[in-house]
Amino acid sequence: TLLQVSEQMLLFPSIAETRFLATNSKLRDISVEGGLLSPSAAVMIGNAVKHLGFTLLEHICSKLTTTVLPHGNRVLGIAFRHLQSSSSLTLKKLLDPSSSTDRNSMKKLLHASILLRMKSVQMYSLIVQKVGSNATCVQNEALPKAIAFIVGNILEQMSSDNDRDDHVIEYQHLGTEGEKAELVVACFDALRTSLLVFGGFLSLQSRTLIDSIISTCLSKLIESNKKICNVSLVKAAILNLATC
């Protein structure tokens, strides 16, 4: 199905990078057996394929109706998996240690794209709107985890320069300042969507986490000299969430 195709496209960068790192350096420019691409070529187009996967999934979701309800857990699972896979290694290690056991994980860079991180957050918002507040989906364990990853992405971008290591900034957050601001706005919008769609059905843990990030970010607007805190769209997104 088209949903399966989009899932394969979204997984492509991770598979390509794993194959690249497992291949002898002298053989990386040779097409894999039974395939059309070399490991090097697959890595070069990996994120472009994932971006197209998000585009395809977005079109699929835009056509969904109430008939999506029986598949709500599946699409929520897709949203969570790609929020997780697009997050920084630091965040994955903190929130889901089992996902960072790959011995080559520190060598992987494709997940660091801020643009694709933003797409994964926007896709979560779209899926939440389509799935709605049915009880089965609200009880899905992927939901609080997804919210935790979204909050984590906000904290990473809003933290002061003194709290972060230059090496971590460079290799886990690859994007322009404008893209980072757009990521933060997308994250606040996603949390607002979660509150509006799920309302009182959200777990106490998720509600507490959202309240905490609102309080933290409102404080940072006053105290921080971080450039991203001075972006008008970021300020508006924080206030929109705070008044939700």
C-alpha cells in the first residue's frame, strides 16, 4: 500500500547509513549486490528520499476520513518512530536508551537535519488531527513518548549556549538559525494541537510536561540572550500555547 511505501521511504536514510558504515571503505562506491545504488550514493540521497516520504505521507493523511480510526494506533506509531529517529542522539539516549545501542550511532549524521526534524513534528500534528481523540489512540503508549520528544527538541534549541557543547551543536543540529526557529515553532504548535485534540484525555504526565515547558520557555523569554528567543514567531508560538 501507499502507507507501506511511505514507511519504507522514511526508513531509507537509516538503512542507507547503516549499510554505508558496515561496508569496507574501498567498496562504498560499488553498487550493492542486486541493487542500483552504491552505499555512498544511497547516503547522498538518503534525506531527499525521506523528505519525499514525508510528502507522500502528508498527502495520504490529507485524504483520510473517519475510516482511519481502526488504524489510529498504526499511524500514531509511525509519527512517534520518525520523531524519535529524527531527534538528536542525546535526546534519544535520554528518552529511549534502547534506541541508541548501535555501536555506529555516533558516526551517523543524517538524523541531524533540522529540516527533517521539523517535518517529523509537523507530520505528528497532522496525524493527531486526523486520528482525533478516540480512546484507543489516547491510551497508545507512543503518545506520551512523542510529546516527550517534542518537548525535548524545544529544550535543546532554547537552552543557552553555555549549557551546550559546540561539538554537539555542530553535529547533532544541522541547520540554519531560521530552520531551528521554525522547528521550535512547529514543536509548540504540535503541543497546542495535542491539547486541543486530546484535551482531558491526555495523561497527567503529558499535561505536566507541557505545563513545565511553557513555564520554562516563558522564563527564558525574559532571562535568555539566546537569538532564537527573540524571534517573533517563536514568541507568538509560546504565547499561543500558554493561552490554549
